[in-house]
Amino acid sequence: PHLFNIGGVPVESYFSPSDRTTSQIIRTLNKAQHSINIVMYSFTRSDIAQALIAKKASGERVRVVMDNNTDSGNQFAALGSGGVDVLLKPSNAGGLFNHKYGIVDAENGSFSQYVITGSHNWSSAAENSNNENTLIIQSNRIANLYLQEFASRYQESNGTDNIVVSVER
């Protein structure tokens, strides 16, 4: 099974290489109606990059913070050329930036909000040969928590866009 309900929260679970995880990631990104925010260690999948560029072209805000732009097939330049707000982790951050998540529509409470997370880098190795997991969580609360984390990583990476984060007691 791929669909679960955990404490009232809809969660999808996928494992690569058997579950075609990249197609599930793209399907969820394509649901965005306002914004997509991503922090990713290794991002080499051109199909995911093209989905993000298409969302940017249709008017959604798309921001990406990456660990590096040196992995073979890295999509940093393609995303930047496509108008995506793409940044590298700060050089003084030290160590690996081993984050792997995407957030869909967390800045607008009018839309369903999703978090894509797990051990799956957005790479062909993760899709085709590594044993990786991905969760897609539909929850405004969890999306907001991830958005708060994203805002910190984005600002540390010299991002200049205004990110609206709602914080409740």
C-alpha cells in the first residue's frame, strides 16, 4: 500500500527503485498553485527540474537551495536559466547540506499543502538503483513547520525573496 492515514494526516509512502518515486514527486509538485520551496542535497533529475521551470513559468514562486552545483548532471544552471530562484548553501556552512525536502503551497492557506521528504535525493541513482524512501505528507501544520526551516536555510544562503511564515501558539 502507498496511502496511509496517520492521526488524521494523509501520507503517501514510496520506495525506489520499485515505485517510480520520481513520477510521484513530479505529480505532487504539479499540484502547486502558489509556491514550491526545496532544499536538496543532490539534484540531478532534469525531469524534476523541467517540472519546476514549468511551474515558475506559469506564475508560481519556485525557490531551491542546494548543497552543491558540482554533481555530474546537476540541475543548478538549468533551474537558474529557467528563472527559478536557485541558491547554493553558504560556503561557511561547513559539512554536507544533507537536506531532502520540497514544500508545496505552504505560504497560502487557501490551497492543500504538501511536504515531500525522505532519503531520496532527486537523482537518477536514487530513482534507479539505491534503496530510498519518500513520504508525501498532506498537512498544513507540517508544511508550515518545514517552511519555517526552509526560510532559515534560504536566508542563510542569501535569499532575498519575502517568505511568509505563519506561527501559531
